[in-house]
Amino acid sequence: MPIPPTEGQQAAVSLLHSLAEPTRLRIVQRLQRGECRVRDLVDELGLAQSTISEHVACLRDCGLVTGRAEGRQLFYSLSHPELTHLLEAVEVLLQATGFKVDLCSTYGSEALA
């Protein structure tokens, strides 16, 4: 019988899963540059408002994004600077491995196409 993951391991899987969706990753990468509104994300990412709102809500529910009200507008930003550090570490790791993970037959871009 397999040993179940620890609480910390399961939380790490959930965190990485939340970032594994391309639109959510693009939103997080955009928010690294500073706060913005859903409307700004719609314009910059070229996706429907409902799609952006759904993904922002997911990131907010995960505790990765927070909203700040200003009048009738809501500005979103990253909740924790550690997320920026994580994404920077991902870039370093990808470069160090020569982006070989993208060739993986299970998780690479060809496998997911």
C-alpha cells in the first residue's frame, strides 16, 4: 500500500497544480510587474473577461492573489513576494536543464497538445 503524501507535500502539489494552468501562470507573471485590474488583464492577455475573472478567483482562493478596492475598481496583486522568488527559481532551473522538461513524454508540450 502506498504511503500517502504528508500535509506539506499535498499542499505543495496543490500550489504547483494551481500554477500549472497556462492562463493562471500568465496572470501571475503579469502581476509580478505590479497590480492591475481584470480589465487590464483582458486587454494584455487577449482573453475573455469571464475567463480572466475565473482564473483570478482561483488564484485568490489559493491565497496567491489579493484584491484592493479603489472606488468601484478592484486592483489585483500577488499576495506574497515569495511567489516571485519561486518563478525566478523556475526560470533558473529551466535554463540549467536546457528546458528538457518540455521534451518529457508525459508533461512536455507535445504530450499536452
